[in-house]
Amino acid sequence: MPPPLITARSLVKRFGDLVAVDGIDVDVQPGEAFGFLGPNGAGKTSTMRMIGCVSPVSSGRLEIFGLDPAHEGRAIRSRIGVVPQLDQLDQELTVMENLVIYARYFDIPRAVAQSRAVELLDFVQLADRADDKVDPLSGGQKRRVSIARSLISEPELLLLDEPTTGLDPQARHLLWDRLHQLKERGATLVLTTHYMDEAEQLCDRLVVMDGGRIVAEGSPRALITEYATREVLEMRFGRGRNEERVDDVLGVGERVEVLPDRLLVYVADGESALAELHARSVIPESALVRRSSLEDVFLRLTGRTLVD
Amino acid sequence: MSTPAPLRVAYRDLALYRGFWKANFVAAFIQPMLYLLGIGLGVGELVDNGPDSAELLGGVSYFGFYSSALLATTAMFTSSQEALWPTMDGFQWSNAYRAMVSTPIEPRDVATGLTIYYAVRATVGAIGVAVVLALFGDTRSWGLIPAVPGAVLTGLAFAVPIAAWTSTRTTGDSFPAILRFGVLPMFLFSGAFYPIKQLPDWLEPVAWLTPLWHGVELCRGLVLGGLTSVELVGHIAALSGFVIVGWAICTITFRRRLQP
Amino acid sequence: MITTRILPSALLDVRSPQRLLERNAMVYRRSWMVIFSGFFEPLFYLLSIRIGLSALVGDIEVGGKLIPYDEFVAPGLMAAAAMNGAVLESTMNVFHKWRQAKLYDSILATPMSAGDIAIGEIGFAVIRGLMYSTAFIFTMLALGMVKSAWIVMSVVACALIGFAFASIGMAWTTYMRSWADFEYVPAVTLPLFLFSATFYPLSSYGSWSWVVQLSPLYHGVVLVRASNLGEWSPSLVVHAGVLVGLSVVGMAVTASRIKTLLLK
Ligand SMILES: Nc1ncnc2c1ncn2[C@@H]1O[C@H](COP(=O)(O)OP(=O)(O)O)[C@@H](O)[C@H]1O
Ligand SMILES: [Mg+2]
């Protein structure tokens, strides 16, 4: 196996008394799509900023390309592309100029920058907006400019902090599609998200973070197999009445979770479980059988939902 | 009775002003004080020792001549700036005025409300200058009291027409040029520093057309005395003309901008 | 190694500050009017004083010679223009790019460093000021106010003024929290403009002249005045030294503030 692109051991980030990242161990291999999944405040951005060499490590060890960020930040940064959580595009410049000047920060010759920018705008389907200012673009378009910009230096490693948060479903799918293409070309992606579907779509391997710690690690499938059943039966008995129905459904599945608005029953076969409950005359107001997801993994691990 | 619509508009800008009025209030005293010491006294000493100054200034000290004009020039600068970037903020960046006209407030109420707001700001500045002028013998006079509204009127003669321009813009790129090619030349060539009869003959009538010249003559005349009633009425009428025409244009440009 | 102890590490890690110049040039290419209109400000002042005040004041004695008032004031205006240009660029404009546009955050994610940003932005402010100073010399030439070919040295003097004020201005800006704080900028630059022996000789200040010598602009005015007259003396080294010292302090503070505030 080639040496990992990123190695973190007991990595800690403190802001005064607050411990944002609390001793995490991570290895990211070349060519892999690696995810940090966790709710707001889990420490994802803090971790990404340390990897991006824009935030000093408080303690522990961090190596990127085998280099130490404390001393070789400039060299590391020249080999990575960053899409920050909030777009930081240059509002005073056009889309094209944004890409070209960003390339210049990497000391890329102007002519090379120009031709790469044309290609990349094509790739993110914004060639027709090249000469527009950034401000009037939609959220999804700005995100795509950010991604094109991060690719202008042909980075060996791409960091994406919540790439699709706040975008409408159509914009998300377009973005996922572009990231898939990058994966196919062999790019190494590290991304954070609090959407389980995004993690399932994009990540080969991920860690689940909560309160600055890693609470689970593996491929999306493996995590679901380990921490959840194949299917989930979701039932609503009406607000406030879910809790009192727990006893009625016990024994049907492996596990029951109570949420304010519904009950989740973890089972291998949702339909037959529902049939069995009907037979016992337990009739919910509504019922739904679905495949289990990382949301369920997170619920199992922390007792909380990811997006609240 | 409910609050008139223009006042509700003015409240918004005054609420923002509350956030930094202290720094602004201090500046309103310190800035004229600095000019009085730096130009009024400093350059004044050079001028009063100059060869023909007594004759050119018509017998008044340079300190009195320059300082009384400061009422008008200060009002011009602060009001002009207020009608540029902060007003642009309401039209473009924070979009507050667009939000207002989606309520029963009309674009013309926005124009009137802004005028009220400019007047309040100009009054604070003018009182600052007047208080400082009252400290010096050459400029201590009851005329300072009517000179304050005179200065406010001068400020409005700039702010209101400029606001009409601002409402047609989407960026502030032209604003430095307005200050440098419009406001600054008036400051330097409209009789604030020396009588306009020293200007080249062709330039002198141009100065008569500027609002600042009327403002300077009005304030200076009130503070130092010697203003005929024809002059008084003439200057006030000229300044009011700028305000009224500016306001009328605002009602049109504001409507175009806010209810396209 | 002594340098590393005196200067913060942030200022020693400088490689491509010129990229900031490139970026700013890209922006101003579209709004060139903002830069262009600045040429006229000192010009209008000079013309106004020449037309009006000169006649009121008459000639003024400098170093035993009588010179017209406008010729006395011109170097002061030139120095003040260098100061104002540098301060404007390094305070308001930098604040906008830093706090609102988050420009420096995005630049720091690239191989650029905090030192690159500090030197680049300060350098840009100086260059902008120099364009105005140079234009001013041509105006003086056209009005027949140039006394000596040494006037070209006043461009160097203005560069020193620009460096000092841009560096201090940007360092100050890193401490600003909101736009309201900028109300205090003219509270500093206006007294400097008025009381730096710009409008009347140092002797007019009488026993207050030591206060004037505390003004950084005063030291710049002395240098520009000496250039215009072509009269050199060893004491000018001290005046230049003051400006260089302020520049270094300002740049060092700026670079390390960028580092501590944005790379945390
Ligand atoms: N610059 C900072 N100063 C102080 N606290 C911070 C800073 N950045 C993040 N934090 C805190 O660190 C914790 C983790 O934040 P973050 O890494 O942004 O989480 P996430 O990206 O997973 O939402 C939060 O409690 C946050 O408030
Ligand atoms: Mg985050």
C-alpha cells in the first residue's frame, strides 16, 4: 500500500478552553474519497483547516504528503485545493478573473492559467458565465466556481467543507456528478458533510464525528451493517403518543428508537414486521419502510439525529 | 394619530446613526476646531500680515472670514458623503428602501424621510461648528443662531440632489469622482478661502451658480453681519431651489428604482 | 539570527507579494476612474492657493529667501497627497477586503503567506500614492514652480511617506472592529495634514514647534521641500530614518496580526 496522503495521530485543536477536535486518528490513502460525517459543531471544519495548513495544530501529530504543516505549510498548500465551507470568491472580479488570479497565487503562468480556467469552467458548466461578476450567481453556481477554482492548481488532494449545504436538490445532484467524475479520474477527495445521503453517495470510507471525537469508522455499507439493520420501519402514532406505544412494538425488531414525532423499529424485513404489528392490532397513523442509512448509524451511536 | 410615513423612513437611518453618533459627535467639534486653529489662526496670521489683505477682505480678519464659511463647507462635506455610500447601502447593499416600499410607504415618502434624516445629521454638524465659533471673539455673535439653519439648508442643497444620483447607481464607483470633481472644487473655488473676486473673470460667474457660494455668503453674512435683506432672501431662495428641484427628481428616480 | 528576534517570523516569510498587486490591478482596471480622479485633488488645492491665497499672503521667508506662498505650500501638498493616498488604501479598502470580502482567508489557503499579503497590500498603497506624486511634479513643472532638477528625489521622499503611512494604517486597520471605528482616521490624519509645517513654516509655531516634529508627515514634508530646492544636509538622514522606522514597525505588526487573526 502506498504511504497515506494524510496521517493524523491524537490530533487536537483547542480554542482557549474549548476543545474543538479531541484526539482523532485518521489515515487517508491516495485516490480515496474520505468523509467526515457529523452534526454542526462536531469539529469537522477545525479538522479541515488544520489539514489545509491555515490553522496550527494544538497537539498531536499531523502529516500531509509526509510533510509537517507547521514548517512546510507553503509547500503543502501548493499541492492541495480547498473549497471552504462558505464561498470566499473575490466579489470584485469576474468568474474568469477569479480563476486566473487564484492560479497566480500558485505561481502558475498566466497563459496556463487562462487555458485551464476555460477548461474548468466548461467542466463545471459555467462557460457562459465566465465574464460575469460573482455576486449575481446562484448558490449552486458559486459553489461550482469555488470547485473550479480549487482545481486550477491541479491539486493532488481536494478538501471540500460541506460542499452542498444550503443547495437545492438539483444543484446538489449536479455537484455530486462533477465530484464523481473527479473520483473517476483518480483524485483524492476529503469532504465533510452532515448529510448521510451525501456521505453514502461520495465516500469510499468515512469517520463519524461527534463532539470532536471519532465515534465510528468504515465504509458507508460496513457502518450500516455494523450499527443498523437492513431496513427501518418508521411509524407515527401522533405527537406525544409515540413514547407510550414502545411496549406494543417491542420484540418485533432488534431495536426501537423513540423520536419526538415517530418510532423507529430496526428490522431485517420491514413489511413483515408491519404485518405482524397489524396482526397484534397495533395500527399507527402512518407507517413507512425504508432502507437504513447513516442517519440511523449516527442515532445509534449518539442517541441524536444529524440534522435537527 | 399614526406616525407620518416619511418619519418612519427617517427612523431607520437614525437608528443606524445611534450606533456611532458618539464618535461622530466628537468629530463634529474636533474637526472644525482643527481647521480653525490650522487654517483660521495659522494661515490667518500670514494673511493678516500680507500686503493687500485688509483691502481684499474688506476689513475683516482672515480668521473671521474663513471661520464663518466653515459652517457651510462642513455641512456640504458631511451631507454629500451621507447621500453617497450610506444612502447606497439602503438602495443596494442592504436593500432597506425596497423593503420599505413593499409596505404602505411610497417612494416619495422615502425621499422626504431621507431629507429629514440628512437635515438631522447636518444640524448636529452645524451646531458643532457654531459652538466652536462661539469660543472665539471674531466669530462670537447672535448671528450664529440663524446661521445653523443656514448651514443645514446648504447641506440639503447638496445631499438631496446627490441622493437622486445615488438612487440610479448600482455601484459606488462614481462616488469618489463626485467628491473630487463636484464637491472639492466648490470647496476650493467658491469663496470659502478668499473672495471670489480674486478668481479669473470668467470663473467668477460660475461660482455664483454653485450652492456652496450661496451657503458661504449666507453663513458669513449672518455671523459677521452686513447682509442686505435682498441678499438674504436671494441666497435662501437659491439654496431652497436646489433642495426642491433635487427632491422632485428624487421622487421620480426613487420610484423608478424601487418600483420598476 | 538577530533579525528573527527583532522581526516577527510572519514578516520574514515573504515570497510573492506582487500577486496582490496583480489582483488589485485587475480590480482597478474596471474602475480606473477611482484612481484617475485622485490625480486632481492635489492639483485643485494647488491651483486654488495659487489663484487666491498667494495674493492674500504675499511672499514668505524660507531660509533667508522670499518665495511666493504657493511655491512654499506645494511640497507640503505633495507630501500630504502621498499620505492621504496611502492611508485611504490601507485602511478602508483593506478593511473591506479583510472583514467583508474575506479575501485574505481565501488567499491564505494558497501558497501565499501572511507576509506576502502585508507587503503586497502596503506596496500597492505606496505605488498608488507614487502615481499621484509623479503627476504632481508635472503639474508643478507646468506652473513653473520647480526650482531644481533634484525634484525627482521628491518621488523617493513620497515613497517613504507612503510606506510609513500605509504600514501604520494597515496595522491600525487590523485592530478595527467596525466601520464606525473609521471615524477616528480623519481625527488623526487631519491634524497631521494641518500641522506638519505644510501651510506655514516651522518657525510660525514658536514654542510649539517640538509638537510638530512628532508628526511623521512633518519629516516627509522636510524631505520633499529639500528635494524641491535641491538643498541637501546630513540631517535629512534622520528625517528619512523616522519614516523607515515607522514602515518596518507597521509592516511587522501587520504581518503578525494577519497571522494571529486569520491563521488560528
Ligand atoms: N475560531 C474559533 N474560535 C473559537 N471557537 C471555534 C472557532 N472555530 C470553531 N470553534 C468551535 O469549535 C467547535 C467545532 O467547530 P467546527 O470545527 O466549525 O465544527 P463543524 O465544522 O463540525 O460544524 C464549535 O464548538 C465551534 O464553536
Ligand atoms: Mg463546519
